[in-house]
Amino acid sequence: MDGEGLSSPVSFLKERLGVLADEPVLRAYEAWWAREGRPISEGVDRAGTPWLKMFDRLGTRVDEILYPPGYKTLLHQGYQAGVVWRVFETASLVPSYLLGYVTSFYDSGLYCPYVVSLATAVALEKYGTESVKARFLPELLRRDASVWQGATWMTEVKGGSDLGTAVETRARPAGDRWHLTGEKYFASNAGAELALVAARPEGAPRNVRGLALFLVPRYREDGGLNYTIRRLKDKIGTRSVPTGEVEFHESEAYRLGEQEEGIYLIMEVLNLSRVANSIGSVALTQRVLADAWSFARERMAFGKPIGEHPLLRRQLEERVAQWEDAFALAWEAVALLERVWRQTPPYSETYPLFRLVAHLAKYWTAEVAVQTARWGIEVYGGIGTLTEFGMERWLREALILAIWEGTPHRQLLDGLEVMERKGAHQALLAYLRPLADPRELERMTARVEAYLQLPPSEKEAQVEGLFRDLASFTARTLRGKLGLR
Amino acid sequence: MDGEGLSSPVSFLKERLGVLADEPVLRAYEAWWAREGRPISEGVDRAGTPWLKMFDRLGTRVDEILYPPGYKTLLHQGYQAGVVWRVFETASLVPSYLLGYVTSFYDSGLYCPYVVSLATAVALEKYGTESVKARFLPELLRRDASVWQGATWMTEVKGGSDLGTAVETRARPAGDRWHLTGEKYFASNAGAELALVAARPEGAPRNVRGLALFLVPRYREDGGLNYTIRRLKDKIGTRSVPTGEVEFHESEAYRLGEQEEGIYLIMEVLNLSRVANSIGSVALTQRVLADAWSFARERMAFGKPIGEHPLLRRQLEERVAQWEDAFALAWEAVALLERVWRQTPPYSETYPLFRLVAHLAKYWTAEVAVQTARWGIEVYGGIGTLTEFGMERWLREALILAIWEGTPHRQLLDGLEVMERKGAHQALLAYLRPLADPRELERMTARVEAYLQLPPSEKEAQVEGLFRDLASFTARTLRGKLGLR
Amino acid sequence: MDGEGLSSPVSFLKERLGVLADEPVLRAYEAWWAREGRPISEGVDRAGTPWLKMFDRLGTRVDEILYPPGYKTLLHQGYQAGVVWRVFETASLVPSYLLGYVTSFYDSGLYCPYVVSLATAVALEKYGTESVKARFLPELLRRDASVWQGATWMTEVKGGSDLGTAVETRARPAGDRWHLTGEKYFASNAGAELALVAARPEGAPRNVRGLALFLVPRYREDGGLNYTIRRLKDKIGTRSVPTGEVEFHESEAYRLGEQEEGIYLIMEVLNLSRVANSIGSVALTQRVLADAWSFARERMAFGKPIGEHPLLRRQLEERVAQWEDAFALAWEAVALLERVWRQTPPYSETYPLFRLVAHLAKYWTAEVAVQTARWGIEVYGGIGTLTEFGMERWLREALILAIWEGTPHRQLLDGLEVMERKGAHQALLAYLRPLADPRELERMTARVEAYLQLPPSEKEAQVEGLFRDLASFTARTLRGKLGLR
Amino acid sequence: MDGEGLSSPVSFLKERLGVLADEPVLRAYEAWWAREGRPISEGVDRAGTPWLKMFDRLGTRVDEILYPPGYKTLLHQGYQAGVVWRVFETASLVPSYLLGYVTSFYDSGLYCPYVVSLATAVALEKYGTESVKARFLPELLRRDASVWQGATWMTEVKGGSDLGTAVETRARPAGDRWHLTGEKYFASNAGAELALVAARPEGAPRNVRGLALFLVPRYREDGGLNYTIRRLKDKIGTRSVPTGEVEFHESEAYRLGEQEEGIYLIMEVLNLSRVANSIGSVALTQRVLADAWSFARERMAFGKPIGEHPLLRRQLEERVAQWEDAFALAWEAVALLERVWRQTPPYSETYPLFRLVAHLAKYWTAEVAVQTARWGIEVYGGIGTLTEFGMERWLREALILAIWEGTPHRQLLDGLEVMERKGAHQALLAYLRPLADPRELERMTARVEAYLQLPPSEKEAQVEGLFRDLASFTARTLRGKLGLR
């Protein structure tokens, strides 16, 4: 990738992937962002968190979210381009992830509502009863501004990762539906017309097996609010996307799938968004590199552009290489998910391989994004610390990507589990064999095997080092698959 | 350091340094912060950037800075405790750096005004004429709320590091003083009663040799404003400290030292603040570790505090060790500066050694602070991304520390220069010999020598790797000097 | 009042009232404000609404209110000076209203917490059982920073004035106490340790007779939160005082007085605060006049200070006179309340007279404050429209005073009721007889009588004109009582 | 006007004026606002003041104004509809004032840029040299988003009204143009591509005769910034329109008209905007009434909508009548300006009559707007004091209208001058004779004549009372001309 190429996400995708599904759509979408979306996105970030109008002037609870002007313009651009509906038209996730890459290059946070809407539609389509699907699915697949949005609300205030014990939202049967009562502490895309909600049916055990997945519309059948929003949260990034605390009081809900499958369905939802998070992280990394490069070739110091100083040039080259590797890893996660996303439990043998790659990708791409964004601030120097010049925004966004959909710890420990319980590392190393340098592969294999012999507690303590090496090795190896520079 | 110990900066200093100058003062200062200063600091950060009142209601330009209530309370606590006056009373910088460590644990940004005030007083005392000293020095040494503040304004909009070409502020002789005209783009502690300002006398060459250092009071002798503040900047960190764009229009100024010495004097000013930056970075790192630890021992997941999960425990241990190493490095910079700070050009042989250690310390401690703060956000998980829980503030502050007083690039390249031109690495390695593991020292020596044989451009390209190793080695080695855990 | 005199609220009180209870206390309090409180108050207003910390980092609901730094300093100054405790020490409201006048001159909004705390203490002392008094009253009467605050929460979202139907908060007996469930939409001084709350016991009628008054502590006996705060509201004035939406969920409560007396007790609470509102409005008017005058004598236009231009001079004179009249009216309300505040239902004959005067005073003083503040903006001209110069703040504060404790409509209609049902106008006119110009009194008497003959609907429609005349006449007449300039 | 009619500014204009120029254009414009513009306007007000980007990331001064997203959408709607170009196409101001009325109903502040752009175009067309007109006028008359904006910057920091002494901006001849140096303190529509600027040519006297009017483009001929913006001001209203402090440093300028005519040209500019201010005030009054009415018919108290309570109903009726009168007065100012706006000095006999009516209209319509908006807050009650419900915004906007283009004092004193020096009151009374009730006219005539016999200082002191009566009388009388309800 030369410097100029850094500024176009579609050109990069094209170079890496060869053929792009819907290339004209992607080109038009990118062009719109470059021309119109970019300044709107900057203005929306400057305007900060949206605002919750809780009551109308007559005292009726309405919980209307007031966005900075322009946010809806940005938002509908992606829905119209097909972040959701194309998946159902083409029976492939690829068009959505491609659009997500372009979105994330321009506005990393905005990809979030698309992903949760897609995850909602997929879960509904796979696990909804016919009548529930007939009623709600078409709303999520509209192609105009009347499209409904989805959301995925799992975690609660007392714990993020530990869903099994932390979910206190209760579900009670109520005729052909359920009633939910409880609250969600980090409800992204609050205000969505349909939400996937993890809850515990009465009598179910207080562990992950006791969870079920429900579909909760924003409005009750009688038109009343079906959930309330206690407040919107002041996040450091993705400021325009409302993350709220949501309360359910006997809220109407529809269970998706069987109760025993609940945790599997929840994991399926997370699969989609973890892969999206990886794609978004790589795109954000490209954005940082593009901004840093365009600055470095213009900013003068000691008689020449700073981009021509050997130290900065070397750092840029190394970071570009790392980004390209990271893309290969993230795209492999897409490719594997494409093979398993329509499966239902019990899954095929590919599923554990996918899960390991997804954990590696989620962990590693976010790490790369954070480190690159932090470096971008250094490149900008003093103005990197000023909100006015935008680079600090990319770090704020990257920090969110590293936390969302599971912190690094979560990825590492869940990845370890899928290695230990399903031998996913063997599948991975076998998969990489045709592509890898044999000696490197051998070394990596030995490293993993030795690691797995450690006592349990020591294994956990050392997991980050192992995963860093394994992710980096996998990324580097997979890049060969996509073709060299 | 056990977990409890993390919460007290003075206890840590005591453990490391054995004897503390003015221990009761430090204890009282810490106690005040723990009890009263801490919530004020949080409120001040929440209130954001101070506000510039440019005109009074009659249309007279006043450039008054309006701080969030409480800021002045914080500010004067440190001046009264002696961040400036104790240096002159004891003829030692140590009391000031100790107070700076405690300050930075509680409010990293607040250390900035103390450092620039101290630097102003030191430069004035060393290089001012008797009449200028008599007029201004006592104002900086007051022990009550009437104390004057200093400031150090060097860089300009067109360039940070490259002072030689970027400084466009001109100085013109005017009787027994000078008139300055120009502007400074990053003027920290704007509103200070006295500022050190780098400017170029008429006719001086357009390189670093053409710079001289001036003392500029806030008010003219006739009482009028002597410099104006165009605006305050919206920084991501140290929000309460006003950083402004400052304009000089025929501003009254007093040259410090001889013109030819200008760049040396400027470097002396930077020496003080780079070392302070290192101390501040280490203190901030302690704060992150303290907050992370106190969270981790209370937050439950999977049936036990997250601090008892092996992965997190290991990470914490490693980061604690890294922080303790970093402290040893920073404190060595203090110790060496203590030996050279009263010297004038030409300096002793210790000076290059000091400079190399200062560059290593500035670079490495800020790096540790940034990485630790970023990890602290991960430990907090979702709430780490919310402004409300404070951890993200430490990352914002750390990012500033990494940029202020010279970016990493600047430290690396200036450090390289002092190695190449003064052989400072030889002095350093000799200095470490009694403390180091002989084989490690040998390896490091070989590594440095091989590196220095590289072609110039390649040398510059690889400098970061070398410095990371050298800093880390030096820090680890020096820790032995301070006594083990 | 000459111009200089405008700048001292205590000097004005002294001039008007002759002897001041606790004059040294008032002087010291004023001096503190002039020296220290004033800039803090400006900073607090600039910092805006306080901030609600709803959960701690472990996910426990805490509802802690984070104030701008400095707010607590302001707040405790008044409690220490005796806005509450002096009333109980002296068995007189006068010292509190005097302190309230001084407070309101400097920070109109800050008077609010004092008034509601006083009202809480008075109601508790008059109507609490011995055990409840013993437990809570001393907390409200402390003289140091550990003092508890009170609050008075009556209205709900569906209606302000119409308490009889709009109060939906329910009370259920629970042993020796009650449990309250419901919400209050405008809960001033949210976060108070004790609140007076209007609620409807189960089975009570849905009108004003169905209301009872309860005391609700912030914390349950077991230490848990006894009420939650849904959010703080973004008001145009009194920004530093937290007004919240408060939720009760089976909150522990203690009924004050008998159930049948509920509405009387609620009215007694309102009496205290309406009179305080009048005092605050007059003090705010003085502040506007003081600021306008000091500006007008310095700002030059057409060769002389604008205060010497005949038009502005005349306007100032007229507004000063109107303010002095308004003070006389407000102080009469204080004097009458002093006679009735310890009575319990059924009240003495003075009570209707007091009520009419209180309605006139609340209505008229707020009207004067709003009109004067609006004129103050005109005097400032362009800078009057800038937030930076403070005058617009007085209008924001005055607008709040006009609404709080009953809108103008409410005062007018309640005043009409007390005339019609209790003949309070006759008492008033008789009371004014010794002071009034006989012909004016006769005219006014005829005007009132003719008005009261109107058909009901027309009477209501014309009530504002009547009250404006009656208030203005009463104010002008009473001023004579206080002695002339 | 019935309640429903209040919600449509175009319907009101139609009812009053009978035939509307370009009615379809107005209807479409109103429909766009009702559907799309209104929520954008609310979001823009919430987002606050726009933001000044002073330097780009390379350190080049750019002074770019960053608006909240959506502002430009609003702005261009009016330019496209023809607030400027239609005046030149139709040779009539009427279409612009009609569009201004509709604009002001929806977003009072947004009318400001239209007015100053129109005033710039008119002055340029009347007084520019052919070459200057050829170069700049077409830019102001574009019909698409590339249209240039104008601005009118007269007053300086030391004084608003007193232009004669307060203008310190100096003009120096420089070939075929001028160079301006100085600053303007209230520069509305800062960032405009062309500004009308009052300045004092070297050697000209320090009074109003010494002023000349200049055209100043934003960019120099060489592409550089021709003026800089020191900062944007934080106003209480019209937040989205950038009002800045502007600095000229040898800025390129083109004189309009002859130097001796300067003050006349400046007055012509003010004529246009004072009349626009009147139109805007009346439209804003309609908006308040519309919002209050729609609230009052839905909000329940004591068993019925508050709009059916006699007091509120009566107040609404009286305010509606006052608004309709005020419209008649404002529209008369439009009609008279339409007769004189193309005249050049010396003007026709109609000119003094126009000036008196314009002063009366500016004064009175703003007064009505402020009082109505303040009443609107009362109608809303508690929620009127919350920023969230919008009514308080109308008061903020009205306060600005009362100050802009001359405070009430200015209107009164300038109106008095035109009566005394030109006998404009006689022209006015003669003009009203055919419409007025003869006895009322006689009374008014006597009142004016008696007043004019007062000693000068007393005349000035009493001017507000006279003007209130005269304005109110004129408004009431003129309403007959427009046809009755």
C-alpha cells in the first residue's frame, strides 16, 4: 500500500480481495462519505452524546432520543446501502462486512448500530416463530428511512463477561409471549425498535444454561413504551450512538429458539459482532495511517517533511505491514463465519476453528488499532492532544473497540477454552500449514503444545503472551493467502 | 509493593528512597489531597478547560482567566507546601520533585504549573541581572496565595521540536530592556505573571544559535497588559491548566544570560521539566495501578474478585515491577540533575550523562504511563470507557505527558545525538557497571556499539528499538540501587 | 438609596428596618460574599448543573450528586450563619429572612436549599412525633458542615398547581411508619437528607383533602437508599441547585400531623417559601440595580457616562422606587408570617390577611424582578446578551422566581379565593388605612368592591389587572411604614 | 386569528395582506420548515454556538467556522427561496420580508444572516463602482449553495450606539482600494464572504461625519485571509449564527459611495435591518402564541384544559390582539421602506416619516416579543424553566431582538430626534388621520405637542412613556388599514 492508497478503504479492499461484491455500491458509498459524510461525522462527534427527551410537555413518558442534526443522515446512508438487507438478498455476510469496513474508516462508532441491527435480523430469521418473523423481519429489511433498527442487550451492571451469574433480568410466561422485568446497563443503540435481550426465565438455573434470548419491541402492542431508558451514558467514543441504561417492567417479549439453546444463540449474536469489531478495528487503523501519512508528508521539520525522516518513515512502514496482516486475520474470521453462520446447534467441526480465529482477530485487531492510534497522536505532536485536530478521536474510538464485545481478557480466556475443550489450535495450525513457513509453523506448534502442558493457573497467567504470538503468526501467515504487496 | 501500599505515594517514596527530605510536609500534603484535594480535582476535570475573559464590561482588554471554582485551592496547596520556595531554601531540587510526585499521583496536570514556575525562578536566579532578580524573584518565592506563577513558552505554530527555524518571535533592544513581537502557540500556564520566552533578536541567525531567552512579565511597567491571550486550547488532558495562544506586541522583556548562550539556557529549562515529566509519569502510573488494584479486589466475576484471576494477577505483578523500574530510572535523572543544575555553560562531564538519562527517562516513563493507563481501562472493562469513572482520565493525562516537553521522537533523536557527539552511552554503561549483571551489561554494550556502526539513516530508523532496550535495561539495573522489594 | 448604597444589601436592610437582628452576623456574611463568595458563585453558574453519579464502579446504586467545586463552600456558609438554626434559637423567622436577603443578592438560586431546609425543620418541629423529632431535628440544626438538608417535594409531572388531582404518589401504612411509592417531577434540592413529601394514603379521596404530608429520609434504616434520583434537570436558572426527578419505591416515611390536616400542612410549607421567594426577588432586584448603576456611571457614550443621560437616569430612579416599594410589601409578608407561623389549624384571623399579602408579594416582587432584570440587559446593551457578562444570569434567576412556589396565575387565583372566601381584602384595606392617602384608599376600595361584583368568569379573567393595582398600591403605602428616604 | 391559525405564519400573512407575492413559494418554504427544518433548528440550538477552527494542522491560519451539522441545510433553504435574489429580480423588498417572517417563526436567529446579506447586496448595488459590482454582486445573488453571504459590521468595543466616537477602525488609501486596520467587537455572521464595514479614513473627523462605509471581502486578491476572527461569542440567543470579534490588519477594502455620505449609507443599512428586526419580532411573537395555545388546549388542570380557564383565555386574547397590532406597525415600516429604499441622499420627504415609523416599530415589536415570550414561560409553568421544552429559547431570542440594531434607548432617542429636527410626528399624525378615531387622534396630537414643549432634559427623561403610547396608538390605528378580524 503506498501512501495515496491509504486514503481509500475501497481501493485497499479491492487490492486485497481481488473481486469485490457490489463494487459500484462500495465506491458510491465511499464517495458519499468522502464528500458529505466526513464533515457531518466530525460535527456529530463535536456535538457529543445525543440527548434523551424523557417526557413530552404534557408529562407523558416518551423516551425520545434527540440526535445531533446530521446523525440520521449518516445512519440511513448505510442502511440504504444494504448493511442489513443485502445479507438477506445475497445470503452472504460479505456485503455487510465490506460496507462495515468503509463505514468504520469514516466513522468507527457508526458501524455499531448496523452490526446490532444485522445481528437482530439474523437471530430473528433463524430462530423466530413464523408469526413473529412475519411481523417484525420485514421492518428490519426496509431499504428506506423507515427501516427499524435492532439492538443486542446482554450484560448487566454487576458484571460484563460473567453473564451466567450477572443477568438478573427475569422472564415470565404470559400467554403466547413473555414478560421481562429487569435492567440492562450498557444498552447500545438504545431506542432501537427491536432488541435482542438475554434474560432468565423463572426457575431457570443461575448460570449460563439458565439464560434465554428474547426479542423485545420498543412499543407494546397497545402502542405504549415497552421499555424505558433511564439515561444515556457519556462514553469516550462512538459518542453519537446512544448507549443507555434500559429498564424493563413487564415488557412484552418473544423467546427466540428453545430455552436450552439460549446461551448458544447469545454466542451466535456475539460471533457476528466480534467479527464486525475486528473489521472495524482494521478500518480504523487504516484511517489513522491515512491521516498520519497525509500529515507527515506536509509537515516540515528540520528542512524536510517529517515523513521523510528515517525514524518516522520506518515506523510508518512497520505499522502499515502490521495493519495489512491484521486485515488478513480479520478477513479470515469473516470467511470462516460465512461458512458457519447459518448453522444451528450442534454446529459443524468448523465452528471451533471459527471461534478461535474470531477470538484471535477480536483481540489482535483492537490491539493494533489502539497502538496505531496512540502512535498517530505522537505523529501529530502537540496538536495530537487537541480535540480540534481529530486524531485523538481515533484513539477514543479504538479504546471502545478493545472493550466492546468482550475485553482482551475475555477473548484470551475464551480462546484458551476453545483450544482446551475443542482442540481448536490443532485445527488452526493444520489450516495454516499450506501457507506457513514450515519452520515457523513448527516453532509455533511446539510453543502452543508446551504452553498447554502448564498447570492451569500458570496457563491462564501466561495466556496473553501466547495469544499475542499466535495472533501475530496467524495474521502474518494469512496475509500470504490474500496475495502480496 | 503490596496492593495497599499502592495507594500512598509517600509510602512508596519512603520505601524506595529510605529517607525523605521533609517527610512530615509530604505526609501532610498527601493527607490533604486524600481528604480534600481529590474530589476537587475530579470536579475541576469535569468542569473542563478554564475560560478566558478577554474584555471587561467597559471594553477594556483584560485577558483574565476564570478557573473552575476549586482550582486555585488546589494550586496554592502546592505552592505553599514549597514546590518552588523550598528549592531556594534548601539549594536542592529534591523537595520539589518529591512534592511533584505526590501532586501527580492525585492530579497529573497540576504538576505542570509548578514545574514551569520553578524553571522560571531557577533561570531568573541563575541568569537575571541583579536589578531584574531583585524585582521579580521574591514574587516567585512567596509562600502565600499572592505568589506569582511562571511559564516557559518556547515553541511556535509552525513547529514544535525544530525551534531553530520555527521561532519567529522577534526581539528588539529598547533601552535597558527588549521589545518582543510574535506569538506562541502552546503557551502552558497562560496568564502567568512571568514567562520565559524564546525569541530571536533582530539580526540573529535563523537557527538555534540565533535564539535568546527572555523574561516577560504579564503587566507592563505602566500597568497595561504586556502580552495578550488569543484563546485557551481545548486539550484532552490537564484540562484545568490553561494552555493558550499568546501574542506579544512590543512586549517588555528582559534578556537572561548572553545572547550566544540562549539555546543552552532554553535546554536548561527543558531539563528541569523533562525530569519533572518523568517523575509525573511514574506517579501517574502508580495512580493507575492503585485504582486498578482497588477495583480488582472488589469486583466479582465467576465467583471471585477479578484480582484473583491468574491472568489479571500476573498482569498486575508485571506492571508493578515495570513501574518500580521506571521510578528508579526517573529518580536517577533527578539525582544527576541535582549534580548539574547549578552549572552554567560550559558544563561538567556529568552533563551529557545526565542528558542521556533524562531522555531515556522522559521517553520510557511516559511510555509506561500510557501503556499502564490503557491497561487500566481494560481492567475496568465497560465502565472504563465512561467518563464518569475516572480511569479514562488517566490515559488522557498520560498521553499529554508523552507529548509535552518533547515527543518520543524528540527524546530518541536527541538521545542519539548525545551518544554520538558526547559518547554519553559510554558514561552510562560505565555508571551502571557496579550495579548490573555482568553478562547483561556486556550484551547491552555490544548491542549499542553495533547499533552505532549502522549507516546514519538506518541508525535513525532503528533508534526506538535501541532506546526501548536501553531504557528498560537501565531502569531494571538502577532499581537495584534503590534496594529491592 | 443612592447609587453606592445599592451595592450593599445589609446597608439597605439597615436603612429600611432601622434595627437589624444580628447585624454583625449579617455584615460578616455580606463581607464574605463580597470577597470570596461572589467569584465562586460565578464559577458555579458557569459550570452549570451538578451531576448525578448513579452507580459506583461496582454497580451499586448510589445516586451521589457531584457538585461543581465550590458549591459546598457557598452552601455551608449560609447554614453556618444560621439560616436554619437561628430560627429555632430565637423563635423568630426574621434572622433567616435577613440572611436570605443577603444570600439572594449574591446568588439568588442558593437561597432555595436554605428555604426548603427551614421549611422541613419547621414542619418537623411542629408536627412530628416526639421520637421522629428526636431522631431527625437535631440533624437539621447542626451548625457545621455535617448539617442535614431538607427538601419539599409536592408537585408531580401531570400538574403543578392542581395538587388535588395530580399527586399520584401513594402511601401505605407499614407498622409505625409508611411506605411511599410514586415519583416527583420537580424535586428541588434532590439529594437532601430529609424531604417533606405530599402523598395520598390508600383509600383517601382524589382531591386536596386526600393528601397527607410525610417526612422521607434519604437513607433507609438499614442504610440503603430510600429514594432514587432518576435524573437532574437542566434549568435556565439556579443551576447549581440540583432539581431532580425522584422515585419512591416502598420508601420509608413518617407522617406529619393528622391525615385530614395534610393540605393545611402543605400550605404552611408553601407559606414559608413564598415569603422567601418574595424576599429573594427583592434582593435580586437590588443586585440588578447595583450592577446596572455601577456600569452606567462608568460606560461612556456621547461624551458622558450613560448614567447621566436623562432617559437612563429617570428609568433608574423609577426602578429604584419600585424596588423599595416591593421591599416594603415583601417585608410586610415577613412580619405577618412572624405572627402566624407557629399557629396550627384552625388559624387566627390574621391568617387570611397574611395569605393575601403573601400572594400579592409573591406575584408582585417576582414581576418587579423580571422586569428589572430585563431592563438591566438593555442597560448593558450588546454585552447584556453575552453569557460572559453576567447580567443575563439575573434574568434567568428572576424567571425561576416567578414560577417557583406557584406561577403568577396561581398567586392571582389563590389570592382571589382568599378575598372571596375570607374577605381578606377588607382586612388588608383596614390594615392600610392608617398609612394610606385617604383618597387613594377610597379609590382602591371602590375598585375592589366593583370588581368583586363581576360575574365569576369575568372576575377571573380580570384578576391580573386588579392584583397589579392592589399590589402596587399596597407596596407604595407600606413603604411609608418603613420610613422614607 | 383563531388558535389553529396561529400555527401558520403564511396563513396569517395571507389573512392580513390579502394577496401575497409568491404565495406558492412561501407555502413551500413553510411546509419545508414544518416538516424538516423545525427539528434541525432545535438540534442546532441545542448544539450551541458554532466553533472556530483557527489554524489547520500545518499551522496555517484558516479561521474556518464549523457549524453544527444541519445549520447549512437551514441556511441555504432561505437563500434558495430568495431572501436576497428575489429583491433584485422583483425590485421590491416585499418578497424578502415575507420570507423573513416565515423564517423567524421557525428560527428567529436565522433571519439575521439573510438580512445582513441583503443589506450588503443593496448597498453594493446602490453605491459600488461598476467594477466592484461586477466582481462581487453576482456572488451574492446566486441561487444555489455556492451563494456568498454578506455582513454589516459597524460598532466597536468601546461603544455601541455612539458610532461617531467609538469607531477606531482606520482606513488608508491604497491605489484603487483602501486598507483597513482595527477591530469589530460584535461582528454578526462572522465568516461572511463580504462585509460592510464602518471605518474612519485617515484625517477624517472623530464624529459621525468622519465615517465611511467599506466593502471588505473575506479573502484578499492573493487568496489570503483578509480579516481574522479572534473568537466567536457565546450569546444567549441566535446561537447558531456566528457573532465574532473580527480583526483587520491592512485588510483590502472598497469604499462605497463618497466619504461625506458615509453616515447616510450606514443609516440605510440599518434601515433595512431594523425593519427586518420588527418583522422578525412579530413572527417570533406569533410562534410563542402558537406554542402557548397548543399547550394550553391540551394541558389539564382542575378538570379542564388550562386554555379554558378564564384568566388564561383572556390573557391569550389580549396578547393576540397586541400581536396583530404590532404586525400592522411593522408592516407599515416595510411599506414605507419600500417607497424610499432606492433613494439616495438627499432623500424625499417620506424619509423622515419612514424613520419615525421604523423606530417605533423596532422598539415596540421587540417589546411585545419579549413580554409575550416571558408570558409564554408562565403558561408552560415549571417546564417553562427547563431548556428541554423550548419556550425559554423564544425569550432568549426576543431579548436579542430587543438589543440588535439599536437598543430601546437608541430607538427612542433617534425617534425623538427625527421628530424634533424633521417634524416627523406631524407627518405621522397626518398619515394616520384617515384611519384613526378622531378623538383618539386629537388626544394623541395634544399629548405629543405638550411633550415637545418640555425642557430638553425632561423631554429625554420622559421619552419612553410617549413612545409607548405613540407606538401603541399607531399600531392599533394601522391595523384598521389591513382589514379587521
